[in-house]
Amino acid sequence: MNKRVTKDTLTGALNRNALRIVFDSQNELSLPTSNPFVLAVCDLDRFKKINDTHGHVAGDKVLKSFVDVAKKYIRNSDVIIRYGGEEFVIILPAVNKENGLEVLEKICRSFEESTLEFEGKNLNATVSIGMMEIKPEKAFKNSFIDEYIMIADQKLYTAKHSGRNRVECS
């Protein structure tokens, strides 16, 4: 598994290739205990504006900053994956909806409050997050991850349309 799971060199998060492997393993580990887990899709708000205004190097630093902030609130058993561009997936094993919401809201608030200095300017950014609680299923199908990402993504867009910088859950 370690050979197939690689890290995103920019942020230090796992890369998208790891998502299915991590998700499948988490579902399998959750079955014997019936513990739910949380899947969250995170998208940095107005990220294109950061790149357009301050340049891609600044954007890269904001991406890295998000991962650094998130890692302060997640456990060693939790996983953060760079899904693409400015989107990340966070998987919180053995966590229910309420506890997952609490962790993700802390990440959201802390990222909003963090200031990144770049070329003498202070950069601030926010994140919108869509999340869902997943109960492990014995009749597991490979399509589940795609369905769950779609559900969390719909909640992400609800967060975006509700003013951004928030967590929405199913």
C-alpha cells in the first residue's frame, strides 16, 4: 500500500491516487466495530483571486498553509488528501457526525484566523467544507466512494452558496 500511496510534494498531504486505497481500507476497518467515519470535501474560497492578485507562488503558500492548519486539528489516524487544485478530502476514522463537525469547524475557523505573510503583505483565506458521516456497509461497492464524494461535494456547494467559510453536513 505504501508504494502506491504518494504525497503531494507541494502540501505534504496525500495525493488523489491515495483516496480509493484509504477509503477502502477505512471502510474495511470500520466493519468489525460498526464505527462510522467522516468524509469531508474542502475547497479554498476565492482561490483564483489569490493567484490572480498575488501570483501562483502565493497561492502555493496558501495551499500549504491550509494543510498545516488542518494537521493541527486532526489525529495521526486521520487523513488529508489533495483532491485537486485547491480541493482537499479529509477522512476522520471512528468519528461520528457531531464530532466530525466539531473538528472541521475548528479547521475552518483557524484557517480564517491564520495570516500568511508573503512579500510584505498579509494574506488571509477561508475554506468551505461539505461533510458526511459514513456507516460501513457489508455490501461494499467500488462506486460508494464516488457516491459519497458527490454527496459531500453537494454539501460543499451548499456551504459556498450560503456565504462560504462554513461547514455543511448531510
